[in-house]
Amino acid sequence: MNGTIDLLFWQLAAAYLFVLVLIVIVRMKGIPREKEIFIAAVRMTLQLILVGYLLVYVFGHAHPAYTLLLVAIMLAFSIRTVIKRAKGKLSFAMKRCIALSMTSGILVSLVYFIVIVLRLVPWYEPRYVIPIAGMIVGNSMTGVALGVNSLIEGMHGQKNKVEGALMLGATPRIAARDIVNQAFDAAMLPTINSMVGMGIVFLPGMMTGQILSGTSPIVAVEYQIAIMLGIVGSVSLSVILFVQLGYRTFFNRRSQLELQNIDKQKHRTAKAE
Amino acid sequence: MTLFRLKEVSAKGVLSIPELTIPANKVTCIVGESGSGKTTLLRLLNQLDSPDHGEIWFDQRPSNEIDPIEWRRHAVMVPQAPILFKGTIKDNLQIGLSFAGKPEASDEQLAEALRLVCLEKDLEQDAANLSGGEQQRLALARAIVMNPAALLLDEPTSALDEDTADMVMQRLTAFVRKRGMTVVMITHSRHIADTYADSVIEMKNGVPQGNGRDVQ
């Protein structure tokens, strides 16, 4: 046993060393991101260790309240992460819009997946619900975060075009249409790319994990296909809701473009959280 | 007849207008130094901004009684830096009508608008290849095609040489007088203000000097 633990320790140490090298390179190139990479690596470590112990407990004491609580915590953290990672200080309306679109997009997809696709009995079985929720929440979070930044950048960068359309009597919906579409594309691209490359460019994590733990590759593939469709559904739904609600927060009741809701200085320097 | 009326208007800390009226069916020029609030004033007339205080009337109705989008469709603004959209000259001319939910114009109408701004180009040409001055005229033609009650123009001839500017202004003013359109335009050119304006508003530090001095 000792040998295995040592090996594991050295493997992990090597992995951290890799990130350290990356930080050195980033610093040498003068890209101001080493602090973000460092904080992210530390956070990831602590969070995973904690979640490991938590899951051991929850799997041993399956109860609807625990499952719901964990899903709620994941959701809350993902919303918080999107808000924190946004380039710029978000308005209250924008934050509300992020929370609303992610909550509805993720919950609808998760419920559909558990009730209709997997037909889980009991529905709250944490061994299934927690990892699946994790994948759906994580991907939706990435999508919405990209959508938020693309929408903000679009509204700032193409301010003149939006106002040019308003001057001619366009509704805010029409004036922002291109930016909304670009934000949707930007948000969906990683998910679409990952679907296209799946199985050829890389083997997805969940499938790899199942195969490593002894499951037949066919069963693993079935699960992977199902979860991937669930992820696409959830990302699309969250992102569509977000961009459709989000662009409105840039316009006031007089259909005027209002960019004051975002601190421009902070937007430019895009500081770490 | 008054088309716009402003009363005790202040905006963005740059404008302070006790009272100002802008006549209908006339060409009104706004002149004044940079930073004197000319563009801010024009944006108020397009409802692109609202004043911090005070009230604006359009066609005898206060701003809160008119839907701002409807307002902009009747008082179309052309910014100083022309905004072009992807596509041909024709696409760019039609897009204003499409934004405003109006039916498309015929090719003859489009060609007439182009003649009016001295831009006799093929409708199918890509708009991205136009020079700065040509883009400015295309943006002006787009607003004319919409046939609004008022044209709000922010230095519409700033990118044109003097002769072309004169020619465009000559044709434009003749056209709007025939159609009974109102023009409110910012200009840096004394010559244009003196030659083509029915009245001139001179802005100084955000305050109009006098009220629409008539030009003889």
C-alpha cells in the first residue's frame, strides 16, 4: 500500500510541477495571469479533497435532502463563478439574469435527464445524480460565462453600431441581434467542438473513468452519448435564456443603450477575482 | 410651427437649455465650438439620451407620451461617423426601412436618394469598399430613403470636400423644402450655416445663444 501512495504522491507532485512551469512561462511572457492560474490550482485541490470526503458520506447515506442540497450548492457556486469571472462589474439586472437562466436551464435538463432518460429509482440516488449534475452544471457554467463576456464585449465594442441602428428606429432586439447571435455562438462553440471531436480527438472523462473502473466500453459509450446530449441541451437552454434576457439589461425603459452598468476601467483591465 | 421644444433641459453636465424651439419644415443649423454640447443636443432630439432634468416636446407632445422607437422613426439621426452594415449599397439603404418596420423602397427611389447625395454608384456594389466621404453620403441617403418628418444630422458633410459638400447641401435643402421635411444639422462650416440654414442655433458651453436666430 505504501508504494501505491508514494507513487500517487509523486504523480501529483509532477502534475503540480507542470503547472509551476506553466506559471513561469506565463510570467516570462509578461501575461498577467500567473496569480489566476495559481489560485485556480490551489482551489481545485482543496475543493476536490473536500468533495471526495463529502461524496463518501453522501453515497453512504442516500437521502433526497442531501442530493438536493448538493445540487443547489453546485448551482449556487457555478452562478457565483460566472459572475466573478465576468470581465467587469456586472449590474444587478445582469447578475439576476445569469442566475435565472442558469437555474432554469440546468434544472430543466437535469430533471428531464433523471426522470425520462435514466428513469432513476430512487430519483435522488446520489451516485448518479451528483456526477451527472456536476457535468451539466460545469458545462453550462462554461457556456454562460463565455456568453456573458461575449455579450459585454459586443455591446461595448459595437456600441456605435447598436446606437446607429437605434437612431434609425430599430428596436433594441433588432439593434442587438448580431451581438446576441455572436454571444450564443461563442458560448456554444466549446460544447459543439467537444461533441465533434469526441471519440476521435479525445475520450471524454466520464467514459474514461467508467472504462478504468471496469465497465464495458459499450455501456460507457451509451452513458457518454446520453450525458453529452443532456449537456448540449442544458448549455443551449441556459445560454439561449441568458442572451435573450441579458441583452435587455443594456437598454433602459426609453430603449436607450446604457453601458454605465459595467465599470469600463475594470472591463479593460479584466482583473482577477 | 414648432417641431421640437425644450424647456429647462439639462443633460450630462454639458447642456443647460432654459428654452429652445426648433421650427418644423425648416433647416436649422447648430453651430459652436467642440464640446459645446451640439451632439448631446442632437441625441436628445433623437431620444437616444434623455435629459437629466426638463422636458422635450416633439410635434406638441411631451416625450413621455411618445414611444421612443416611434419617435426615432419620425426623427431619424445620422451620426458623424457613418455606420455601415454588411452587404451592398442597396442593403445599406434598405436597412433603415427594415429597422423601422417600413416596406422596402424601389430601386428608383434608392437611386434618387443616391443622386441627392451626389453618390451615383451601382446599388449592388459592396458598401465596405466605399471611401469615408462616400460612406458618409450613403448613411445620409439611407436616412432620406426613410422619409422621416425630421432629419437630425451630425456634421453630414465633414468628410466631403468643399465643392461636394456644397452640392450635397444644395440638393438636400431643395429636396427637404419640397417635401416639407425638417432638418436639424450640426455643422462646423460657417459657410454652410450662412448659405443653407433658415435658422441657426449657436451653442456656447452648453447654452444656446439667443433662440434660433433667423438667417436672412
